[in-house]
Amino acid sequence: MFNSLKKKLSSFKNSFGDILDQQAEEASDDIRQAGSGSVTEEKKETPSVAVGIGQKAKALLLNREFIISEKSLEEPLWDLEVALLESDVALEVAEEIAGYVKSELVGTNYKIGGNKKDIVELALRKALINVLNVETLDFDDFIEQANKPVNIAFVGVNGTGKTTTISKIAKRLKDKGYSVVLAAGDTFRAGAIDQLQRHADNLGLKMIKHQEGGDPAAVIYDSVEYAKARKIDVVLADTAGRMHTNINLMDQLKKICRVSPPDLVIFVDEAIAGNDAVDRAELFNQTVPISGSILTKSDADSKGGAAISIAHTTGKPILFFGVGQEYDDIVKFDPQWLVDRLFE
């Protein structure tokens, strides 16, 4: 998972390490000069400059450390931005990460002979956590504390694994002891109702459906009423996959949320979609404000850019990663977990 991005971050650590080695060599030369008491002819001619350089050399001699300069970071930070963009990190997010790394490193005292990779990795870790730490939402805590039934609507474009994701969440909730009903709100796509029905049968769950081509808002409304009457804990509502450019279907989504206001709106897309997923999440969020995202096919994503960018772009957290086709192949997302994967 995210192998390409891991390699690029490792490459940045190595390239910046080379820069530190170069600065350390230059600093060592200053230390040797300070130790021998040598002063150049130029320094003899300009006493004030000689004193300044002498003090710096003395500090180097005593502490064996130097200050990381902004100039030394210019080239590796540019390379870092390019590497992030190549890994499908959105431009504004790549710029923010590079800017944060710069602010962390410029002016930092580096001890000659220290572990140069550690100081760079720490700055990268902080930068990534910074862009991933948006509005927090713990899915499990929310379900536990919310008034029942909890109405959750799943939205996204066609073919991203939304229906399969619903079944995974249903299995997860059922395993935790919650009662669940599925709402077949995708009345637009041929076979969508049958697909969700198969998952409901496999999991031993009730599914509420109307005929194909019916009003999805009515299906979800009936599902919520069914849950209320039978004291069911959670309603998981499927909706038709739609492109954000389809005005009629986006208006339909607004109607669904107006008729049966969801407690959570979860955006589902593929991690491997990269910047396309980021753009779509942002546009869906503008239409029906999302509560968080689930990224499918994360196990096949070598780049990792969407995972880093979506949360920052929408201001809403990633809730889960889909990592396979089985019902249990879903991982609760945690920013620290992702960052640890990138540096393991």
C-alpha cells in the first residue's frame, strides 16, 4: 500500500541528507580553521567580519553543530513538491506540506554526526499529520451516542464500490451488536437493487426496496420509518452513483437529504482515482455537505495522494479504507496509522 509515495519520501530524506552532509563538511572546515586560529588575509583587512566569523567558528568548535539554512532547502523542497504531485497529492496540499517542512527545518540546529534522516522524517511526519488533522469524527463513538435510528446516506460516482462498502459497514455494525436495515435508494442503475439484496441475504439483514425507477427519497423515508417502528439502530441508505456534473441527479440527492435528513453523509470513492477523487469529493461536499469519506481499493493504491488530499480539501475526515473484497476487509482510518505506513 502506497509503495510509490513511500519511495518518494525516502528519496527526499536521502537527498536532503546529502545536503546536510555537504553543510557538515563545510562546518567542519570552519571548525578546523577555528582550532588552528587561522584567519584569511580578507579577514585581517576587515576586523569586524573576522570577529563575526570567528564567533561562528568558535560556536561550531564548542557545539559541533550548524544552523540549517533556507538556501540549502530550496532544491530538495522543490523535489519534494514534484514527488508529492506525482503521487496524486493535490497542488495546494503539496505546497502546504513543503511549506510546513521548510518552517520546521529552516533555522534548526543540526549536530554534526547526528542522524540526519531522523530530523527530516520528523519534519515530514509533522507536516503530513498537520494536513490530515481536520474535523474529527469517530464513527464508532458517533453511532454509540447518536439518537436511534441513525440514518446514514452513502454518496459517490458510479462504480466506486459504494454498495460493497455499505455491506462492509453493515457487517461491522452487526458484529458490534447493532441492528441494521438497508435502504435500496439506488433505483436508477439496473441491477442495483438485486446487488444490495444479495448482500442483505448474505448478512441476514432486512432491506427496504421499491420498484426500479421509483423515487429514492421515498425508499429511504420508508426505511427510516420502518426502523423507527421496529427500534432498529441504523439505516444504511444506498443512493445512485452519479457524476457531479449531472444536475438532475445532484438535485435528486438534495431531495433525498431534504425528505429524510441523514445523520451522516459518507462520500465513497476509489483511492486509486487520485486527484479525480479529490475533485469529486469537493464538489459533492458543496452539493450535500459530507460528514466524511471512505476510500475503496486502498490496497491497490501505490500513490496515496487521494488519502492525503481528500481530508484536507473537504475539511472532513477519512473514516475507513477498503482493503479487499471480503466483508471484513475494511480498516478504520487514523492519521497516525497512515503516516506510520508511509515510513515503515
